[in-house]
Amino acid sequence: MCVIYMMSEDTKAIKDHGRLLLYRKEEKIASQPISRISSVVVTKQAHVTMPLVYALLEEGIPIFYMRHTRRSVHKNADKIKC
């Protein structure tokens, strides 16, 4: 199971055919089946589409909204940790 971290500006996650697609500045940087995600961590700079939010909620996958601080979060920490 994977944790999706969305921490930097210009980051967007969308749902596409049962997958979470992660983009930064219009470039796809990651793709993961929603069924393989254990949680999603989002800061205020990132964008998550409503279809993805509903898909995550339907699967019982928690979404954590966090403040962005330099001490706890690296600026370009958008990634998938499996």
C-alpha cells in the first residue's frame, strides 16, 4: 500500500480509470491504482479533484490536510511512498 504526498505548489491529483494521476506543472510525475493507496497527504498548495476525493472516500482511503512548514515538509515532496 502506498501513501501519496502532495506538498508543493502547482501539484494536482486527478482520477483516471481507477488510478490516481499526480501532476506538477502539467507534467505527469506519478500514477498509482487507487486500490493500492493507503492514504493521501495534502497541503494547501496542492489541488485534488472532486472525482478523486469521492473515489478515495468510497474506498475508505483517508485524506489528511496539513499545514506546510519547512521543519516537517520538504518543499518538493510530491511523491508516492510504497
